Amino acid sequence: MRRLPVLALVTALALTACTPTATGGPTPAPGSSGPSTAPTGPAPGDVVATTTVVAGGGEVTIEVHPVVRTGEHAVLTLDLLPSADDLPVHDLFDTEIGVQTTPGGAVRLVDLPGGTVSSVALDADGDAVTTFEPSAQLPAQGLRVTSAYAAPQGDTIGLLLPGAYLPDIPVIDAVPDAGLDLGEVADAPVATLDSYTRELDGAVSTLTSTEQVVVTLGADVLFAVDSADLAPEALAAVDAAAAHLAGRAPGTVDVVGHTDDVADEAYNLDLSERRAEAVAAALAERIDMDDYPVRTSGRGEAEPLVPNDGDANRALNRRVTLTLTSEVVTEVPVEASGELPPFDDGPTGTGPEGVEVEATRPYRVVVPRATRVEGHLVVEVQVTALDQEKDSVFGVAFLNGLWSYRGEGNDSPKDALALSVLSGSTAVYPLDYQAGETAGGRPVWFPLGETDTLRRIDGGQTLTYVAIYPDVPGVDTVTLQLGSTLGAAPLRLTDVPVE
């Protein structure tokens, strides 16, 4: 049996609405269900959630069944039910994710409390372990898709599909339906989720994973030009850095200074060392040095974050990084303070009302809400095509961009949803994880959200995109912003209610 590459399954689910259901009974064929006969919980054939997909100019209903766990693996079953005969599916299955097609890029099992994401399992040839077969159109009677993953640990698991997040899909121990050979599984990827925030209008950037926290302090905020003396306004940045470190188990903190390439190499090396020592001295007044011993060093201009090819990039390279490798003890809440920075790059409106964007065609972008789920924010972005065009060859390209904050030496999907959440002067980015490597060995990082916004949308249709962010506790509204990056149409949506 020829197996569809994972990407085809991944992009088959561009969702525009999601409604959890509690219908009961086994489902012997796609679209049919009966009264429940399992008093203690759902059976493998039960439909536990439904959602609607805009695809090929029509709609597809997706019925979600419980995740069936068996040993080290689990099976996810989805029924795809078209609204019309011969519904084209090429726009569902054909997509590009950055420079690399990465298996498991969009249909994912998510454990938010555990901080992990599971991608579809692979066989020895690197193909998806799935029953999905390529087809020119979706059969009128519907199609059942079963796919293998690593076995979740709990009784429920989150299911992330393009355009929807279902937080409480039941996980049951049972014998999965025939049709999927779990013996073919050679790898069932489970990746750790990382989070990234920028506080104090970019003065403090924090990248957090299970094993490590890296806090980057902008040197231009900390020091005057050519100086290693901390400026008075630098203390708030050091306070924020100390709070992030204190949320970890004890360990050694590496404080490393970096410069741009202005001035000669020896001078830059000396300046970076003195700046690292100044930050370490201030840090020593804020954390217990017995638990968090500090060692300092300088790299000068030798390890730029980005190329030194302009004033903006040189500013990014002037920095001091604090790195602590240890387990998380407590999560440090994202602090929301200060005022929103000015924004003159594109249209601005409230999230529920939206803004109009003129890209390859006219669109309206609305963010009706952000929902708190298990200590995170799930954000829905709705895009409506305002023209009457049918059979469009244009996807929603303006919401993407080179969004990744990880700098040189890393890759990310060029068409991923690129919006950040703002609260005051704090910016929060989607959770992400390493999904694989390029042929040249560069790490590829996927956001926990849309990896490909380029889908067909006819005039009058609405597509919904979803991404998951760290929570900003204590706020009732947030702002969503798309910055001025390559391939993007900048916009800002304020007053998005948090529910």
C-alpha cells in the first residue's frame, strides 16, 4: 500500500470552526453514530468532537474519535465528510513548509501541562504511518483516516489542527481498528515546547525550554556607547532576568557579553568581557550565589546573532546573554507592564471589528477572542476574502513572514502564521519546537500553530487560523500584531478579549 507523506495528512485540515460534541455510540462508517453502550467512557468508534473545513471551494466536516492507546503507540481516527461530490482536495494536501517538508507539521497531539508535542509516527522510510491515500477528490461517501503517534500519558490530550485546538480529546486503552500496522512505526516523535517573550519593549528577551532558560539583555539598554557601566534604567532589565533564573532549579549561570563588528576585534572582546562582569555583579545582588554561581566571559564580535549588515542588526548583536541549564521549578508569569509601543506600519483596529488588508486581493482580518487553556492562550485569527473570485490561485500569504526569533543557523516555515501577542510593552510569541533538520543539518523550528497559511480561499469564504502562546496572567484583553517582516502585511488588532 502506498502511503501518503505526512505533509499531505497534515495540511488536510484547514479548519474554520470547531465544536466539541458528546455524541455516543460506535461509528461503523464515516458519518454514522448511534447511542452509547459504554457507561464508563467513550468507545473507539464514538465521535467526541467535530469541526468544519473550508476546502476546494466547499466544506468538509471532520469527526474526531478518541485517541486509542496501545502499548507505546496510539492511533488517532478522523472521519472526513465532504459537503459536495468530487470535492477537490489538492489545496488540502499540497503545501510547502519553508525550505523543508517536515513530517507531522500540522496535525499534532499536544500536552500543554507537560510541555510536549507529538507528531505523526514515521516508518523506516520516513513516511507517515497512516491509512491516508492520495486522491484527486474526496469520495462523496467520506473518508476515514487513522494515524499513529506516541502514546499520551494522561486520560486526555490536546489535538491541534490547522485552524482549531481541541484541548480534551479522550485517550482510551483499547485495541485500535484494523487498517493500521503499528509494527511499521520506526519513530514516533515527541518534542519539547519552548516559549519566547520580549519584555520592557525588547530590552529583555527570554527563551524557555524544559532544560534551559536563556535571557538576552540588550546592551543598548544596559550601557552607554563604549561603556561597561550599567545605566540606571538597566536595573529593571536585570530584575526581570533574575526573576526568570529564580524560577529554575539551582545551577551555574553563564553570563556572556557580545558586541557588533564596529571597532577592532581586540577592543570588542575586552568590552564584551567587562560588560558581562558588570551584569554578573548586578545579578549577584538579586539571586542566591550559592544556588546560582555565576561565571562570565566575552565573545566580542565572534558570535553574532544576525549578520552585521545594518544598524538594526548591529543593535541585536550588542547583547549580554544569561544561560542556566536546569529543570523548571516554577513558571515565571509573563509580566505585562508599560504602554504599547507606537505602530505606524499598517492598519489598526479592534480585534472583534477587524481591519481590511489589501494584499493580492482584499481581505478582512478579525481576532474575536483569545481563550485561556491550561495556562496558555489559544488565539483564533479569522480571514475573509472580500472579493467574488472563485477558484483562486492566491493563498493568504500576507499573514506569514520570516517570523522566527532564533537567528542565524536555524530554519522555520516561511509561510507560518507570524502574529505576536502584545500586552503593554511585553511581546509573546507562539510556542515552538524543533521539528527536524534541513539536508544541511540546520535545525527546523515549527510554531505551535499554523505552519502554512497558503490555502485556497474563494470570495466570501472565511478561513480560521490558530496559534498557542504563553499566557499573560491578570489581563482581560490583549493585542495581536503582525510586524513588518519579509512577505507580511503589517497590522495591529487591539482589545482582543481574553476568555
